[in-house]
Amino acid sequence: MSPSLIERIRDKIRARQYDMSAHAMEEMAEDLLDIVDVETAVWNGEIVRTERDDPRGTKYIIEGTAVDQKTPVGVVGRFTGNDRFLIITVYEVTELEG
């Protein structure tokens, strides 16, 4: 049985086989988040939406909580051609998906 998609993403984060766009770094700083918050959100979060309309590849929207276990964090990313996970943007969730 193959691992679930969220587990595949979590494995990439654990193995440090991911990259962050400049935009993601800027957004992370604007929302007073750090890399540990982003990693934690992926580890405890779930994929809430998948967007397949981007010609560069399918995007996965993950929502979880930061290290403080209170701050909701959104992480948007995609797998790249070299099988790394690219984090496109990061944000503090102010409205829950639903």
C-alpha cells in the first residue's frame, strides 16, 4: 500500500527535501511565523483542498497549527520535477476552509 499524499508531503518535510519560494518566506515573516511553525503545521495538518488548474502542477493546500498549537497556519505547495516539495506560500488562517 502506498503512503497517503499527506504522508508523502510530511516525509519530504522531515527529510528536508523541500524548498520555500521567496514569496513564502515574505508571507511567513509578515504573519510572524517561522520555519518550525510551517513544518509543525504540515506534520499535524491535513490537505483541505487540491487545485489542479495550474499548468506548473497540482497545488495542495494544507492547514494545521503552529508550534503553539493555537495559531492556524496554511501552507500551499506542490511537488517539483525533481521530487522535492516546493512551499509556494504560507499564511495565518483567518477563515477556515469549509
